[in-house]
Amino acid sequence: MTSLTIRNARILHQSGEWIDGDLSVRNGKIESVGGDIASAADVPEIDAEGLTLLPGAIDPQVHFREPGLEHKEDLSTASHACAKGGITSFLEMPNTRPLTITQAALDDKLNRGAQKCLVNYGFFIGATAEALPDLIEAKPTCGIKIFMGSMKGDLLVDDEAYLDKIFAKGDRLIAVHAENQDRIRQRRQQFAGISDPAVHSQIQDSQAALDATQLALKLSKKYRRRLHILHLSTAEEAELLRQDKPEWVTAEVTPQHLLLNTEAYSTLGTKAQMNPPLRSPRDNEVLWQALLDGVLDFIATDHAPHTLEEKAQPYPNSPSGMPGVETSLPLLLTQAKEGRCTIAQVANWMSTAPAKAYKMVGKGAIAPGLDADLVLVDMETYRPVLTSELATKCGWTPFEGWNLTGWPVTTIVGGKIAYDRGRFNEEVRGTALQFDAP
């Protein structure tokens, strides 16, 4: 039985074609695309006249803080923020409390997701300096997360000998936070006593990022191990991959590394502090070109919320990280509207490419038989980013006041309307992502 009909939309089909017409959903799957679909009395309909229908966005790197740090964010508030931002699936990182380093901790997160998440969910398992069998065997997981730098405690793995052991064993995807912790330690001593948060970009400089990316690439090539480089931030790293990027390596970039730079410290202060740090305007331009050229594969937000009270602490006591799931899609679609890229490229970077990289079953495009994870966006109306309208628990954004278009109007998860024109459907629940697609 058809369970939802969307009418009069401009639809981006999996083929890359734009189709004007209707889309029907049956049992959570896309049933048909295009043309006129007959009405049925018991089937809800959405009139999408003037709106653009895209595959639901996938955010492949977020920190949603549950369990253990729910005062910053939790799976319920975060998934509401996702739905409001047009994100229908996310992959969450292991630096919660307890750490996601065992099957039991992974199962706990999956159970929490089933109870709380309006959108689809998946979780990384974290590597530690201790050889744990669950690193290879735990499932379902999208991959292994390694913090090569910018981390304290058990999740910091900065010893090359142990990194070599992780790359050598197993075949699941390894995603790396690539910064050289030794260099960061040295530069923290060099710049000690400076409270201007702008020094953060000097302490964790481009060389620290390049060193670690070179090491990860070396180990990936040694074992032909599937490697993903998280939140790549520097021109030097982009140029390295332009010259030397094996077919089994992918890389992502965040909206903030494309659109913000070190000039933001003067207005945002510690709100601009993140890991890896914001870089120069030149880095912005080189990263954009690398994304357009396919050197960088897709977009992730690295949504990492902290409370305003925490961010207000003087540097270096202020924590690194910023929220992003509610603004990422309109930020990129505004760039498309302004001619920097196309809407189809944005859909690839924010849905198709991450689904392919993580082998997500049924995700990433609009075509019959695929999951009905969809977002209707308004490409004609501009409105500002307002803190008062945010769903994220942390209650702030570095993009406050930016005038954007491409705002999500309706977000559909598994064929059900999760968000529509400012309202959430609290009955909707996403499902655990599966990572077995060929």
C-alpha cells in the first residue's frame, strides 16, 4: 500500500536528471518517481509546489554526547536538530562516557538510538592503545575511529608501532583524526601563557595536520587498508591527496573549514575554536577547489556541541568544537544558489558520496527501491540563522545571523514525516544503519 505521495516537486533523481512531478512511497521505500500519481483517499499527500526534493542528507561525523555528557547534547535533541536540518542519517563518534570501544557499549548506543532518534543512526567503534578484539568484531559499526591527536586518555593513539598494528589487522574502514600529537605538545609549550584563542590555529598548525595525514596514508598504502580522513582542513593535505590518493582512500571537509577561517576569532572568540582548527582564507579556497575536483569526497559537520558556559572559559581552558547539523545543508545550498557549485553536487557531497563510502544499504539517492529518506528544501527564500530557532541543546551556532537559502521545509525518514514546517513528529523513529552495500 502506498503510504505517502509528494506532489509537484522538482526532484533530483539518482541518474542526475531533474524531474518535475510526483513521488510515491510504499512501506518506507520509494515506489515511483515522476509523472502524475493517482490519488488514494487513505494516503497522505504533500504539496511540494515550488520546492526541491533531495535525498536526505547524511552527516558522517558527529559527536552527540550520549551517554555521559548529556548536559551538552543527547540523542533526542541532536536527532531533532538533524531532522530540522534535513539530515536523515548520522554516524556518531566514540568519545562518550563510557567510550564506545566494546560490543556492550555499542549495543547500548544502538538501544538508545532506537528509543530516542527521529533519524537513522550508526556508530563508530574507537581504537585505543590496548588491543581489544571488539575493534575487529563489534557490529554493526561503520568503522574504526582513531584519534591520532587532539585527544586525551584512552582514545589517543599516536604511537606509530601501534597504529601499524591496527592498520595491519582486519579490513573494516579506518577513519582518522589526523593531527600529530607530539608536535601539538611541543607547540603548546612554545605558546604557553597566551590566552588569545587565535593562537589555537598556531599551536595545532598545518604541519601537525600534514604529518599525521602522511603517516595515515603511508600505513593505508602499506596494507591497502580502507582509509577515510576526517575533517581535512589544510591546503597542504589537499595538495598531498591531489598528488597521491589511492582508490581506497576518501576524505571529507566541514562547512566551517570551507566558509570560516582564522579571521573568525576576532568576532567569535572561543566559539571559533575547534579541532583541527580554522585555517587561512587561502586554505578555504584550496579546500573548495579540491572538493569541486573530487580530491575531497564529501561533507561532514563534526557537530561537537559544548555549552555557552563551557565555551566562555578563557583559552586554553575552553573546549574545542561547534554545532553544525542544523546549518550544514542550507550553508551548502546557499553556495549553490550563489554559483559556487550545483545543487546536484551538494546532494552528492551530503548524501550519495557518504552513503557509498560507508556502504550504507538503501541510502544516498532518489530512485525506486531505495529508502524514502528525503528532504524538501526551499531554494527561493532567504532567512537568517537564529539561535532562538535552534533545536540543538547547546543553543548557539557560529553562523548566527548568516542569511541562507535552501532551508529544509519537510524531512522524511523511512517514508514518515519527521519534521514539517517547524513541527516535529514525535512518533517517528529512525533505524540502525546497515553497512553491507556492495
